[in-house]
Amino acid sequence: MTFDAVGEPRYDGHADWYDQCNGAWSEVNRAPLLDLLGPVDGLCLDLGCGTGQNFQALRAGGRTVVGVDYSADQLRLARQRRVPGEWLAQADGAALPFGDSVFSTVATLWLSTDVNDFAAVIRDAARVLRPGGTVVHYGAHPCFTGPHTEDCEDGGRIAHPTYRTGDWHRPAPWWREGGIRQRLGMRHLPLAELLNAFIAAGLVITRVVEPLDDPVPRVLALRAEKP
């Protein structure tokens, strides 16, 4: 669910390519995502659903998925993964077309690097979440995965001084040739800015994890609840 500076969907025209190259990575992250989601049922908003690669995981526990994305091209593929009773909408993540307190769960998966104003998206996610409901965030680790990080041959990563540049970044020499970020760009969100987005929205962070077994974690995930 990405936007450029003038609000155009960044993934339009790339959906088929993205769906193919990201499929294996989606499978790798399914088990830790399920663990973080827990057994809660009810309506689940997949905010920035992309091509629907996470629908199966979100359905677990009896949840009914509602997918929202800004890219019509992504939604074209998401429709192929939808099951009866689920529906999709093309919308801005910071101005959701739902009333207050509708969803028991909101999932923001791989979203923080793809929107202009993550804090505004989380604010609206909190608005449509019912009291007692849960937001599950799962995405790039702000410290170790981003436009400021350079992979090393020994598995380590170099963090460049641009870590504190919380905005869209121009391609750097160390970005992987032909990769997602070189094609589509990436908005970096420093760790404090990411966590404060949930706090400012009135949500209570109840769990933070660095899933998978990478020596230097690529993923940061958390649960937050609406009082």
C-alpha cells in the first residue's frame, strides 16, 4: 500500500513481480506471525494487504479478513486469495472507509516502509479498532533493515548515518540490484518514531519480538492493545 510524493500507488504495475519474489519470504514469516496473532476471532483488518499473501495466516483462529490497499494492481491479485465472506477495499490507510470500533484485530504487515505518514495510519487503525482489540505490527526492523543498512559478507550489517533520516531515501550503492526497494523506494522509520506512533494513538504495547533466528534481526514485530 504505497504512495509517492503526490499520492500515486507505487505498486501499480509491479504486483505480479512482487507477488512472485515475495512468496517464499511470506512463508518464512507465517509461523511467528501466527504466534503473535494468537487465537482471537472476529473481524480482522489487513491494512495494506498487498496481494493477499497473509490472508491464510490472518484467518487462523476464526478471523474474517477485510483487506485494504491503495494499489488496484495489488488488489487484483488479492481477490484471487479471498474466500467467501471476505471483502476488499481500495482506500488510503490514513482515511479508512469504516466506522469507529469495527474490528477486533488490525494487522499492519510490512507497511511502515511503504507509507508517507505511518503515525497517521496507526491513528486511524486505532479508531476502527474496538476497545480491547489488538493491533499486530510485523515488518522491517528499523535498526537493521532499511535504506541505511548495508549487508556484509559475514552476515553482519553496516548502519550508515542516514539512520536518522526518517523519510523516503534515494537508492544507495549498497541496495540490491533489481530488489524491491530499488524498484519501489523505501521510507525509513527510526525505531523511536515507529514505537511512538502506537503510543500517540492511545495504544498499549504489550509484546515486542524479533522473530526468526537471524544473528542480526531483519524483522521487528509487536502487539498493541486498545484500552
